[in-house]
Amino acid sequence: MAENKANHYHQEKLLPVKAVTALTSLGRSTIYRLMEAKLFPRPVRPIKSRIAWRSSDIATWMEALKSGEPSQ
């Protein structure tokens, strides 16, 4: 069990907003509007001066779009 957790954290990436806009083809302001509407994953703050999104959260959001499921 501990090995699976360690493996998950090793594979998880934190994506800056530029990477998220590139992956989703959404503009920065659109991402923030969707977050306000609770339709897009919230970022994390690994350090005080940086926000980033978990790669798994973005992947889950994109998969939900493909399958037609409502976001979040």
C-alpha cells in the first residue's frame, strides 16, 4: 500500500497555468471563470508564491469532457 502511494506521488506533476492552458486550449481568464463556476479543478499552492494544478485533476476533468459527464 505504501509503495502504491509513493508511486502515485512520483507520477503526479504540478502544472503551471501555461501548461494548463496548453493542455486544455483554454485561455487563462476562461480557466478562472470556470473555477469560479466550480466547473474546473482548483489549483494548489505548493509554495506561497506559486499556484499549480495537479496533473491528475486536469486529466480527470478532460476525461469527463470526453465522456459528456458534468464537470466537478
